[in-house]
Amino acid sequence: MMNMVNALNEWALLLIGLGLITGAFSKLSSIGAMILLAFYYLSHPSFIGAQYMMPFEGSYLWIDKNLVEMAALAVLLAFPTSHIIGLDRYLKKAIPLLSKLKLM
């Protein structure tokens, strides 16, 4: 089971990263990245006095790097700049069904 979860995590990171870097399916990639970051935060929340197997990268109260990255992805979701400079600009013209389904 752990090998399957590890493989799914690797593929999700690869596909989400490619989507965010190239600007293709950026809305879907942003939502997927926010879900993954929520899973990472919930697996090791940064609470005071919590001891985990892996140490933190510093000392946090409740806000850690995962929550900051989630906020940055929310900004990308609110301001879809991939329609200006990313591949979504071309995909929107090539496949109009995707914009009707609100995937871009």
C-alpha cells in the first residue's frame, strides 16, 4: 500500500509541477497542489510541543511553509495569469470545450 501511495505522490507532484510551470491546466493544477499541501500539513501539523519522526525546518507556531504555499496557490487561482502567458492561452483556442467545462 505504501509503494502505491508513494508512486501516486510522485506522479501527482510531477504532473502538478508541469502544469504550473508551463501554464497548462493551471486551475486544475492549483487545486491539486492545494490538496496535496493540505495533506502534507495535516500529516505533520506545526503545533507547539508536537514531536514527530522528522524534524521541522525551523520553529513555527501554526503557520508553516505549506500554508504559505497554499496561500500563494490561492492567489494563482484567483488571478489566472496562464491565460496571458501560459499554454492555457493556446489550449483555450484549440479546445473550446475545456473553457466551457471551467477546467482552465
